[in-house]
Amino acid sequence: MIEAVTPLVVWFRVVFIEQLDAWVLLGFLAQVCFTMRFVVQWIASERAKRSVVPVAFWFFSLFGGGLLFIYAIQRQDPVFIAGQGMGLIIYIRNLWLIANERRSAMADAD
């Protein structure tokens, strides 16, 4: 039984201990920020008793996605770079649309 588990233990040690450096820590921080967007969205929806997407969702998406994009570039992972890069465009566009909507609402109020 121990012979069967040993390669898995060695793999976990290499992946989670030996490779631990500042970049991996940045990657984990980025993932926490990226995950927070779902927590924020869930809490906002629970409070409203309906599905809502607060502005904070897009800021957490942008910040977490930006850090993950930097991490992916450092790791030279083309799949991760493309995925996060496309996401950043969407997050920026949504924040831009929200800002335009708010400016329009303020102009209409005057």
C-alpha cells in the first residue's frame, strides 16, 4: 500500500513545496481575488433575494484576472494567457459600460 501512495506524496511535495516561490504565492493571491468575485456576487444576490451582479464583481474580476494574467505570462502558459487576456477585455468593457451608464444617469438628473 505504501508503495502505491509514495509517488503521489512525492508529486505533492514537488508541486506544492519545492516549487513554492514568490510567483506561486502571487498566483494563489490572484486566485483568491478572482474567487472573491463569486463570493461578492453570492452575498449581493442573497441580500437582494434575486440574482445580481454588483460592480465589485467586475473589479474583483479585473484585479484577480490581471494578476492571473501576469502569473500566466511568467509561467509561459499560452492557454492560460489567452483565457485571462480575453477575460480582461470583457471586465474592462463591463466597467466602461457601467461608468457610461452612471454618467448618463447623472446627466439626466441635472
